[in-house]
Amino acid sequence: MYWHIIEGEAGCRFAVEHQCVAIVVDALRASATAAMLLHHGATEIWVVGEVHDAFAAKKQWPDALLFGERNGLPPEGFDFGNSPRETVAAKGRRVIFTTTTGAQRMISAWGAAAVYMGTTINASAVVNAALHHEKEAVLIPAGLYNDPAFDAQEDRVAAVAIAMTAGAEIGEGADVYARWKPRIEQEGIETLFMCAPHAEKLRRIHLEADVAFCAQMNVTDAVPMGIEKNKLGVLVGRK
């Protein structure tokens, strides 16, 4: 069975239309943050599309923690940003989570055979989760929501790293795989993350430590999995 690498909204549509397993790869940083929230014991994550949706959900669950970002930083009134290094605070808590891109892709991919969030830090675990379905899978480099021209290099690198872990035959996106696999082998994931345009954005707001964290392989076996969708967003739990 093929694994595909299709960026952005096109990848979400492909997964839904072809009933593939969708793996949203927002490497800097939503996929890593969601995985580490579950790793550290968050009871559930409500992934919502907009900041106002997060505050609406907070009214329903006043004890929930607000995690997320806009332009890399936590919106006013949030408890934490979108940093995997802050996630230990979520132990035993419900989390409401919104990000510029990764959250949007999770919502768009709803209706696929299954919807996961994956990146380098949970690569082996997300591969195992996807293979369990015995269906084709679509790795969806998240890109930047509403800016398809943005060069989300780290998302492609992470998607290819996951595909390499799977040892899968690549269908759509074979050119992406062929471009990045040798560079991963020669230069390493951290180097490729560090020279990505998004990493430069994070350095400007003094979050370069997040880039190094997110470039690690197989830190956790926690796999964020979409469980249900309602008017608030997508409920995500641990696979």
C-alpha cells in the first residue's frame, strides 16, 4: 500500500476523498506540542480553529488550560504558548489548543479513515498507529495556513523522516521524498530544521530551543488521534 506526501489543504482533501489515514505533520510546532501534551498526561485536547473558539470552549470547561499561538506567541489570555517544552503543566488537565496551521489541518482532515498528528518526535509510534489500519496513508506537511507559497521545509523533512521510518512505497509526493531523503541522511534533521524559514521566525522571538527539541527523533510514543468532531473542534486523545 502506498504512502503519499501531499502538502496542506490538498493533502487533507486527498485523505478524505480516498479514505486514507491522515497524518498532519506540523513539525514546528503543533504536532510536537500535541504529542508532548499527551505524553505528560493531558486527559484530552480540544483542537479548535480560532482564538474565539478557544475562549468559547473555556466557558464550557473553566478548568481547562489554554495552549496555542498566533504569530508564534500565545494569544492574550492564554495560559501557555505552542511549545512542547511547556507541556508538563498539562498533567491531569483538559487542554484547549489552537495554532495558526496545525489545528486547521486537523479540522480539515476530519472525515479521513483516521486522523493523527505526527512528526519526528513520535515518528515510530505514528507509523505503527497508521499501519494498524491497513490502509494507504497521507503524510500532510502542514505548510502555513492561507499562505501556500510559504516554504515549510521542516514539515517536508519531518514527513519524509516518517516515511523513511515506515519503509513505505511512496505514491503521490515521490519527488518530495527523493529530494529530502538524501539530505536527511547527509545533513541530519536538526540542521534542516534549523535552516528552515520557520526556524528563523522562532529565533526572532527567542524560541530557538523549541526548534532543537522538535528536531529530535522518537522522544515519545504518544500519538495524538482525532476521536470526534463537533461545533467546538476536534477532540484529540492518545492512541
